[in-house]
Amino acid sequence: MCLGVVLIILGLVCAGYGYTQNNTLEAQISSLLQSGATNPGTIFIFLGIGVAIVGVLLCIYSIVRKK
């Protein structure tokens, strides 16, 4: 449970850092889809979202397992 909460916080911080690296999320995604080029901000955003999802799944798993 504790690891899941830490991963959620880490994921949100990482996504927030990536968002501040670039202009907007829409501009980053359109740049990725049109030219295929990624910048560090986009990588941090997707990495942060992934880590946060893993954290949520760990929290849910630990709550279900306790019952």
C-alpha cells in the first residue's frame, strides 16, 4: 500500500515536471504524432502517467488482498 502511494506521488511529480518542460500537452502530442520526434517533456509526461497507474493498481491490489 505504501509503495503504491509513493508511486502515485512520484508519477504525478514526474508528469508535472514534464508538463512544465514544454508548452502544452496538446502541442507535445501533436508533435509526437506528426513528426514522430519526442522531446524530454513528453517522455516525462508519459512516464509519470505510467508510474501513477502502476501505483493505483498496487493500492487497489493491496486493499483487495487484505479482505
